[in-house]
Amino acid sequence: CDQVGFYKNRFNAEDGTDFAVGVIQNNPQMNHFWFSNVSESEESADRLCRLILAHPNIQGLGLAGCCNEGASFGHSMLKTLV
């Protein structure tokens, strides 16, 4: 599919990130990705960012609530993706 979105899911933080990573890796034709799930660690956020950047077709991206409130790595995610 060319568009994938996960909203109001009930994954715990790391399971949600792992699932998103699998979706990105296994859908080379996807060009829009929306994800709303908290990442608990900088490592998970970095892994997700690297896959998004390496994906050959992602043109539209939405990341809502992907960093724990008060976590310091949200700014790093933004800098990486921009």
C-alpha cells in the first residue's frame, strides 16, 4: 500500500516502534507514513528516523506524540528528519 497510518493504537512504546520499523522495511512502495506512538528511548527514535530517511519513497510524514513528554531526544528526532 502507498499510505500507512497508525493512530490511537494500543502498542506499548517499544512494540509500537518495532512494528513501525517492520512496516517501513517491508513496504518499499509506501509514500506516506503517519505514526502516533511514544518512543521510550533515544535509540528507538533514532532507529525510526534512520529508516524513514533511508526509505526510497516516503514523501509525506506525520509523527505525533513520538517522544515522551519531557524527553530530550524529541529535538534530536526533529533535527535528524529535517
